[in-house]
Amino acid sequence: MTGIFDDFRNAFRKPNNGLLQIIFINIIVFLVLILSKVVLTLTGFSGFYETFVSKISIPSSLNKFLFQPWSIFTYFFAHTDFFHILFNMLFLYWFGGLVHEYLGNKRLVNVYILGGIIGGLLFMIAYNLIPYFKPLIDNSLMLGASGAAFAVVVAAATLLPNYTFMLLFIGPVRIKYIALFYIIVSFASTVGTNAGGNIAHLGGALIGYIYVKQLQKGVDLGSPISAVFDFIRSLFVEVPQKPQMKVTHRSYTNVGYKQTAHFTADDAPNENEVDELLDKISKSGYESLTKDEKLKLFKASQK
């Protein structure tokens, strides 16, 4: 048990470890909810559990949402069903690893949170504007990270459409087809028993696609989210000032005269170079990058 707690603790100590941190937060919340359900039910206080779950779930009713606005964030970090969290976290781990590797830690977190927010907003909009859902408004709640996970799935498929996963009993499949399959299934299920969840899937998929396309144009839609996290982090962690970058000089002789070349220590690519690299990956795949280009993309992901 000590080793498990150490794994959780180390996951939050390591920098640029957003993927595992998101997964661990979901797992911790799930375990707390399951334990609370068992204890409160056995002791005759199951009503407290139901009330708490409803407060962290996002309601379709706008009137109810006004009294629990925090639910736009809490709902996509909580699950009460084992298979629900299992499939969400597997999708997040598989596809999130690609987003983390090619776009960096902050952008992965941005995609996840934007997917959860947009998925929740689309859920409320649909239930309040589409006549089919209006009779269900008063009793409809949504819980789970499906919309946020779908945003990560589609972001990865948009960035690396021809990247291949080996699927059991099927073989190699490009991730763009995996994403497309689940989008079609979600759309077909918007009139089923889990209509709200599938609407959130579509909202997450939409923002995942838009996020990467805008990023390739040099616009990071998640910048406000990064700024908020940086501010919160600065309240608890003293951020050391960057040392003054020194310019080094190298002299060499060429054709009888002396020249001096200047090199700076900070050689990370700028936004335009990153956009060009992302376009190249989108068109030809990651393996089309040269060794220097891969190094540049790695340095950009660490900024």
C-alpha cells in the first residue's frame, strides 16, 4: 500500500506530468465516492451521498446550474461507475500520450479542460433548446470525463491522423478512423438513454478539432487556462527568475580573414516554426521530421 501512495505522491511532484495527474485525480475521486456510498448506505445516510453527487454533477436546468456553477468543472473529474471511468481513462491514456508528446504538457491539460467545459455547455444548451429534451430538463444530470476525454481523442486524431494503433482482433487502425467511429456512434446515441453524455462527447470532439486547427494557425485557445494555472501555482511555489542568457562567441578563420559567429543559449523555436512543424506532422506524419526538427518540437513542448 505504501508503494501505491508513493506513486500517487510522485505523480504530483513531477513537473510536466499532467496526463498522469488528471488520471490520478479521476481515480482518487472515484474511490472516495465509492467508499462514501458504501459507508453512508450501510449507516443509513444514503441520502447524503445522493445529494453530494448531485452537487458535483452538472444539471441540464439553467436555474439549477446558477446555484452550483462549480459543477461545470467538477463533473468531468468524477465517476460513479467502474466501466465508465475505466474506458474514459484508457482513452485518455492512449490518446493523451500522443498529445502530451507532440504538443506538450500544458496543451494536453488545456484540451482536457476545454473539452469538459464545452461538453457541459453543449449538454445544457441542447436540453434547453431542443424540444425532444425539454421534458427531461428537471431530472437530468451528467457526470463523467467522457467529453473531456473525447476532446483529447479528436485532438490527437487531428494532429496525427495517420498514426496507427494495434487493436485486438482487428490489427492496425489509423486513429482518425477510431475517432470518426466513436463520433458517429455518439451522434447516433443522442436519442438514447445516455443522450446527455453523448452530446458532451460531440462537444468535446468539436473543441478538440478546433483547438488543434487553431494551434496550427498560431492561436492557443487554452492560453487563459494556462494563465490561471500559472497564477495559482505562483501562489504556492516560488518561481525562480530566469538567469540572464549569456552570448558566447566562437572565432574561426576562413579564406585568410577572421569572422566571429554568435550563438545564444536559448535556441527554442518560435511560434511560426512550431506551426510549420505541426503542419508537416499533420500532412506527412511525425516520422517525416528530421532529427533537428524533432529536437525543436521537443524544446517547444518544454516551454
